[in-house]
Amino acid sequence: MELHGGQIIGGERSALSGEVFHGVDPSSGEQLNPAYFEATADEIDQALRLAESVFDEFRKTTPGQRGAFLDAIADETEALGDELLKRASAETGHPLPRCAMERDRAVNQARLFAGFVREGSWVDARIDLGDSGRIPMPKPDVRSLMQPVGPIAIFGASNFPIAISVLGADTISAFACGCPVVIKAHPAHPGTCEIAAQAVIAAALKTGMPAGLFSMVHGKGNAVGEELVRHPATAAAAFTGSLGGGRSLFETASNRPIPIPFYAEMGSVNPIFVLPGALAERGEEIAGEFVGSLTMGVGQFCTNPGLVLGLKSEQWDNFSKSAAEKVGEFVPQTMLHAGIHHAFTSGVEERKKSSDLHLVGESSRAASVEKSEAACYLFETNAEGLAANPELAEELFGPVSTLVKCSEPSDMEAFAKTLSGSLTASVHGTEKDLEEYAGLISVLEKKAGRLIFNGYPVGLEVCHSIHHGGPYPATCHSYFTSIGTRCIQRFVRPVCFQDWPQSALPPELKDENPLEVLRILDGEYTRDAV
Ligand code: NAP
């Protein structure tokens, strides 16, 4: 496929003009062709006006039509073949098998949503039948369901060039409920975005969807993203990325004359608590698995385990020694881009300066700066050191973690109470540990979006029950997830119909329930007709 470098506005490619930037191979610093053109305010306006103009047509498509569209996106993504994978690998340094894994995740996700939207019960239809004879006041007929909000502005993250980008859950869930999308291509993988966009465009054409439901604009720097969020036609925005970027755009969304919901999924520290029973039974095994989780994808996951806490003991010292040895074996690998590499290496240098932190493990092979390679680092401290270095409880993106040797069991609960919101918290323990540390677990339920038992945070199951979110700063809205079918809830709002005639009601609210969705009818869940 010949790459173009311009904006894609409703399936049409814009003229090439304005400021340019390039994708870069982080392993060599080589600029990749073509040049990408930053979107102008006019182009952003065109994309959002077009999205707004097709919203009514798109939201009125049937669940079957939208399911077919999502299935076609999955098929067209597969049909892109190796070209998508090779470009993603060149722009991010991810090995090809990792890119293939991401592509498969995106394909499966589109098919999961296709089934979910066809089944239809996600609209949360509720019916309370009227009673004109009720004394002292007649009871109205009240019915409600979820409806799409309008055009969605989407920002993907650099670390998932396929699975959390153009083909990510944000785009797919917006389409599933009937919202058009304008996505900002990530400037660190613009070519991957352009190739992936072809799958969406082809699927829309194949299934008779309005072309204006999808546009993609480019930009390096903040201006394009801010304009997308500020534009009056944008009804909501979804962002995956850093805390700084998410917070800044959240404020832009809130400061608009008409504020809009801004759903930011950001990074977190993802603590692991290794309780004494687990340490005694499987300390060495956990050490190896933890380092595997820490170094997967060169530590570039929002769920990367940044802290590991356990109780001072001989077993803990063995655990620490074993984890440090494994860290030593990690062969340095190329990070996503030079900026992330610089942030990582300077963050590690800062930690090395702290007298409370001891570097207990480090890759034995040196990392190459020219290739933007990261070595792995493991620090150790105690509860006092953790309290004295609050930055340890913040994400440092890359393969670095800190072990915290606690003197008292209560130190772990005390730390958990100070923990900011986190995407995950993991607990290694036995049934007895869980009883003894019930206070800690209770605190963690209030701090994390996903609690993992005897497992590791990296690697998410994309399914109906997953929750990938958490209290701030993990996200801006702790109720919502950015992965799994529940993420459709970000782009809908309840609309209530009072005393409307049958002929004018949406199908899901009609008496005969033609789509056979699960509804709450006078307080009872049922698929029955009224
Ligand atoms: P990023 O630097 O925040 O960038 C994300 C996107 O937002 C880019 O398109 C970026 O464009 C734009 N952006 C950032 N700040 C902006 C601002 N102030 N105004 C307007 N646009 C802005 O994040 P990243 O480096 O791509 O991704 C790594 C981060 O994502 C890590 O912190 C990781 O933990 C997090 N992450 C979270 C999840 C999750 O599900 N919670 C998943 C994956 C990654 P420009 O670069 O052009 O500014």
C-alpha cells in the first residue's frame, strides 16, 4: 500500500500541505517515509462537521448492520496482512510476534463487540408501565434506554500501535453504539495508523455505512489534540496515554463553554503484595514470574508492576536475591521512541541518587543509547524509604521496579492507604494469608480497578467482565473501563420516553420486544413481550 501522509476525512485523503513530521525507527533513529502533515484547524473542522452530519444516519442503523460493520473491520484488518505488522514493528521497535498478537487482539475485540451489539441488551432497556387509574395520581408510562452521544474524539497510546490505536476498543465501542469517530493518529506510529485506517474505510464501504463516520487527523504536539477536544461537534473524548497529557486534555474538555465527558486511561504503579504464606511456598517462582511481567514489552505497559511489597524475613531476602538475578539476565531492548527512552533513563538516574534506594539488580549487558535501548533495574527500600520518596508510587514507564521490605504487617496496609488510584493491585497469598490480611485487601478494593490473586498485572483478558480503569490518577472517571465490552457505556446516555405511542418508540422499548433484548419490565429482568 502506498502511504499518503495526509489527513483522512470521511474516506477521502486531504491535500498535502502544512507542517510535517515523520515516523522514526527507534532502533536506528532513521526517519521513515512518507512525511506526515499536521492537520489544520480547517481540516479538523471538516472532519468533525462531517461526523456530526452523518450521526443521525449512523445511530439509526440496526444492531445487525453495526454488527456486520464490526465483523467487516475484523476481516479487513486480517486482510491487511504483514504490511500492518511490519510497519508497526518499524515504528515502535516491537518485535513482529508482538505486533501479530496485537493485531489478533484487535480482530477478536471487533468480533466480540459485533456479537455484543447484535445481542442488544447493552442498551439497558427499562419499562415501567403506566396506570391511568392509579389513586391519587395517574402513573405515566415511563421507558428508557441508552443512546449514543455523537462524534467521539479518540487518542491512542504509543505502546499499543494496533490494539489501542485506530482499531482499539475506543473506536470499536464508539462504532458499536452508533457514534462517529475522529481519531488523532499517534505521532509515534503514523504509518501504522494510516494502514489500519484502510480496514475501517473498506469495512464501511462494504457494509454500506456512511463514509463520514470515520476520520483520522495527524499532529505532533498539543495543538491538534486540543482542537479536537475543543471543537463544538465533539460530544465526548477518549484518551489513552500519560497522566500529564490526560490531565491537560481533561481540563480542556471541562473548560469548554459546553463541557464534555473526557475519559482518560493513564498509567499507574500497580503494586504487588507478596504475603508471607506465598513467600514461603513459592518465593523463588514468584520472583521469576514477577521479573517476566516487569520486562515484558520492555516494561512499556500501563499495568507494569512498579512496586513489590513483602514482610522482612529470610524468605524475603531470598526472593529479592532471586529477582535481582533474573533482572541481571534481561537483555536490553529498544524502547518505543527516543522521548520515552530519555524519560526512562533520566528517571532511573534520579532514583539512583536517592540514599534510601539500593540498586539490587541491573541488566548485566549495557544498553545502547543510539538504539534507544532500556536495561532493567530493580531497587530495594523499606517502608520509611517508600514514604520518603513519594515518586516511587508514580509510574516510571519502562522496566524498573522497587522492592519494599516491610518491618511490620501493618506497614503494607498503611502504604495501601496512601496509594493513589491504580489500574491494578496484585496479591500473592494463601487462604490463611487472605484471612490475616483482610484489612489490606479491603483497602485495595477501594484503590484499584482490578484485583489479581496469585497472578501478575500485565496481560489483559478482553472480555465482558474485565474492568480496566481505577480511581484517579489511573483514570479521570473511575466508573468506566477502556477495555472490554463495558467500555461502550462511555459513549451513551440514558434517554427516557414518557407516554409515547408504540409506533414512535425505539424497537428495544416497544411492547412486543422485537429484538428480544433483556429488559427490566416493572422491576423484573425479562425478555418477554409486554
Ligand atoms: P502521551 O504522550 O500522553 O500521548 C498520547 C496521545 O495524546 C498522543 O497522541 C499525544 O500527542 C497526545 N497528547 C499528549 N499530551 C497532550 C496534550 N497536553 N495536549 C494534546 N495532546 C496531547 O502517552 P504515550 O507516550 O503515547 O503513551 C504512554 C503512556 O500511556 C504511559 O503512561 C502508559 O502507562 C499509558 N497507557 C495507559 C493505558 C491504559 O489503558 N490505562 C494503556 C496504554 C498506555 P503528542 O505526542 O503529539 O502530544
